[in-house]
Amino acid sequence: MTTLDAVRLVAAREIRVKLRDKAFLWSTAIFLLIAVGATVLPGVFAGGASSVAAVAGPAATALADAGLDVRTVTDDAAAERLVRDGDVDAAVVAGPRVLAMDDAPSDVVEALSAQPPVELLDPNAVDPVLAFMIPYAFAFAFFITSLTFGLQIAQSVTEEKQTRVVEILVATIPVRVLLAGKVIGGAVLAFGQIALIAAAGTAGARLADAPDNVLSPLGPAIGWFIPFFVLGFVMLAALWAAIGALVNRQEDIGGASMPVQMAMMLPFVAVIVLQDNPLVMTILSYLPVSSPTAMPARLFAGEAAAWEPLLSLGILALTAVATLFAGARIYEGSLLRTNGRTKMTTAWRDREAARLAG
């Protein structure tokens, strides 16, 4: 068996195990529902255009031009009767006056009002709510997916170590091949989940008739988010595997992984809280721990030049390679130690001695 075949075999096993896991399937379904709901439900709860009864004439024409559901009637009495029966939301009668049961729909009033001309100095500006929600979505997706799959990788490593299955595995394949298979398997699953969520969110935005100034920058931002996500996940996955190898019990993973969790939590909070600060966001978009979320957010806001994501992605790729080597060394130096929790410095300094320990 070649090294590539061995890596493929381990990765395929990791993928098969997770695809049979009901918790993973349910969590994926829930994430998809959240992605669709976040884009579709606001429009649903906002309601459609008001229905209004009016006699044919200038008022009815103005209402129709405003996109309202106009029901033409013969006289004002018929229009009032439709309102009282609950068949329409409002009626426009002579005056003109707006009749409604308890609250006049604002879109009816606006359609009949004489409004001054409005000139937008920044017509492509994104709604402030969306300007906050999109970076939040990027940060949340990267954080929760990396944390969930990272913990699963660490738990898988610790379980194999605790049950001594790992001793059989490393007798058959090299330790680094085992690590590579786990990281690749986790990355494929995480990428598949995030790709489904991105597709569902984009489809939901289109179903909800999101404006072009949202859809136009959203596509490229998601396109850049995917490679940033993959490299960022690989970088963190190697560390999670190393954490799992350092401990002998599932209960110890939480304490051992605290530095990694903090390295994930702080950038997540920083991107959410400081997204209105261009200088801070620029710095965050080049730091490997935060660039997977900060750079796509800047691209969506139109604040990044064309060359910036390439430079940031290059920095992230170099960091991911360095982290892979570091994680592999710690993983290899602690995987076969069964005499309690292994210190990271011990695993780093003497990985060969770890083969004789335990």
C-alpha cells in the first residue's frame, strides 16, 4: 500500500463514520435550515404588499404603481364595505381619505403622499443590518464548524489511544499518514457542510429577492471564503489532533484544548465587535487566526483591494504548512504515550522516545 492509498483509506474511514453519525446529520440539517431561514423569514414576517380598495382613477393608478394589491370597486361605499368585511387592508375614498379598521398600512399612505425627489450619494451601500449580519455569518460559520469538527478529531484520536487501537494502526501505517488521513477526512466533511450552508444561504437570498447590492458582493465573498476556510480549518485541525494525542481520557480534552479554543474565540469576537473599525479589520484580515473571516467580510463591504486576498491567503497557507509540521511532531511524540497526560514540550522534544514509552 502506497502512502497516498493509506491516507485515502484513513480519510475514507473518518468520512464514513461521520456520515453514519445521526448527530452530524441532524446538525447539518439544522445549519441548513438556519441558513435558509435567516434569508427567507425576514421577508415572510415583513408581510406582502397591502391590499387596498379604490375607485378607478388617479389614486388607484398611484397605488398600483407602488406595487400594492389594488381591488377596483364601483363606489366608496363598496370600498368601505370590503374593509369592514376584512377582505382588504384599507380603502381609499374621496378626499382622498384612507379607511382602515385599526391601523392604516404605511405603504398605502406613502403611495398617496407627495414625496420630494431623493438622490442617493452611495446607491450601492448595503443595509446596515446586512452589513452586520454577513460578517457575523462568516465568523460564526468558521468558528462553530472548526470547533465542532476539531473536537471530533481530538475525541477520535483520544478514543483510539484510550482503547489501544492506535497501537495496531501505527503498526500498519506511519503515524503521519494516520494524522494526514484524519485531517483530510475532517476537512472534506467540514468543507462539504460549509459548502451546503453557503449554497442554501445564497439560494434563500435569491428566493427572498435580495437586492443586487447584496447579491453582487456576496458571491465573490463566499467564493473567497471557501479557500480561506479550507486552509484555516487544516491549520486548526492539526492542532486539534495533537491535543487529542496529548491526553489519555476524553474528559481531559477540554482543559488541554483551552489555548486552541481561545485562539479561535478571540478572532471570532474581534470580527463581530470591531467590524466597523477599518484599521482593525485590515490587521485582522492578515492574521492567520482571523483572516478566514475578516478578509471575506472586507471583500463583501468592498474595502479590500484585488491583491489583498491573495496576499492574505498566501500568509495563511504558509502558516497552515508550519502548523501541520508542528502538529505532526507533537502528535507523533505523544500518540503512543499512555502514562498520563503528555506535556507539549516533552512531545516536541523527544518524539522518538515516545515510541518506547508506556
